[in-house]
Amino acid sequence: MNKSSFFIVGQHAVIEALRNPKRKVLRVFLTEESKKNIHRKNPNKNVLEDVKVYFKSKKELDKYTSKEQLMHNGYVAEIEHLDQPDLKRFIKGKNNLTFVCLDEVTDPRNIGSLIRSAASFDIDGLIIKERHFPRNSKLMYKSASGCMEHMNIFQVSNINSTLKNLREKNFWVYGFDAKGQKDFTDIKWEGNNILLFGSEGSGMRQHTGKYTDFFVKININEDIESLNISNSAAIVFHHLSYIKKNS
């Protein structure tokens, strides 16, 4: 069965896609300088082998990014989607897993930035509602800066039923909310955990909150209303990574 293809732009997004043996790259559009840079960054392997390469001027490549007003930096690629990992199969026989789950978060820039942080701090996967995941977004791929190739992304049809099933399999669900009773740094963070973040505008849905075991918060300056979701997530991911490495 043929997979649908789409375009991504930007140096890190394109180079990491080329490096990923699981990613099918159909075509690459490069400037002469960006081709040289790819070879400089990959001295031991020709990542452009078996890939159709077309050389274009920066102005010619602008047509791929003008609508989104993105910088392509001389890199555009047409790629296919990766095979979707199966959540039930992934967790089987594993312990001490940490997933991030997004409820009603739809902004491609925020999702991409969050994926970049999650991959950087060894989060095991992202759980997101299928119809809210901007799977073909150039902005998301560029914001993720190549980390789309390093993150397990579990697209599910229903967040609530997914949380319910995971709780039955010994996962603890921590909802991040400004009104949470405990600061997240006071948690021991043992076992299997899910870090649940709601949308910036309306926050976590009340019904989804019923599938949350604990509500926790990030203590910030009282004069500041809130943090951007990707910034909040990066703080949490770094803390958990530090605990894991020093436990």
C-alpha cells in the first residue's frame, strides 16, 4: 500500500530524515551549498545515496515555504510517514516508562518544540489524539528540529480511554495544572508515569481530569500567569531526566 507523502523544510528536519533508515525520503531539493553541508555533516556515509536530488536556487525553494512564511535554509524534502508504533505492543514487558500526553493541544509550533524537548530528555513517547496531530505540518517538523525521527508518537482515537487503559496497566497519570496541590518536584517519580498537559487556552478538559491520579504544578513567579506549554514541558522533562540519571 502506498503511503501519502508530504514536504518538510529546514536543515535539521531534512538531514535527520535522511539519516533515519526507517524514513522513506522520496525527493530532496537542495542548493549547492546545502548539499556540501550535508556531506560535511555526514563524512562517513552518503545519506543522499538512493535519493532523488534536485538542485534549486534559494528563490526557487521559497515556493515551498512562502505560505507558512518559514525559512527553508536551502533544504526541502518530500517524505513518507513512518509506520505508527502500537502502544499496547510498545509497553509490553517494559517498566519505568514515561509518556507525555497532550489533551486538546493543536498548535504545530508548540507540538514540535515539545517533541524536541521530549527527545532531548529521553521521554519514551508522545500520546496525542489522532485528529489533533498536524501530521503533515512543515512548521511542526521545523520546530522539532529533526527530533520527529527520534520520538515514538502514539496517535490514538480517544485520550480518555487510552488513559483509562494505561492506568489499568500500572501507569500513574499526573495532570499539570496551575491549581495543582503539589509542586511537581515534590513527586518521587517512580514506576510508569504519564505527564498530561492541556491546551494553553482552555486547559485540561474536565472529563479528562477524571482519568488523572494527581494534579501537580510548576511553581513560578506569582506575578506571571503561566508558561508556554513547550517551556513547561521542557522544565519537567529535564527534572525527570536528572532524577533518572542520578537515582
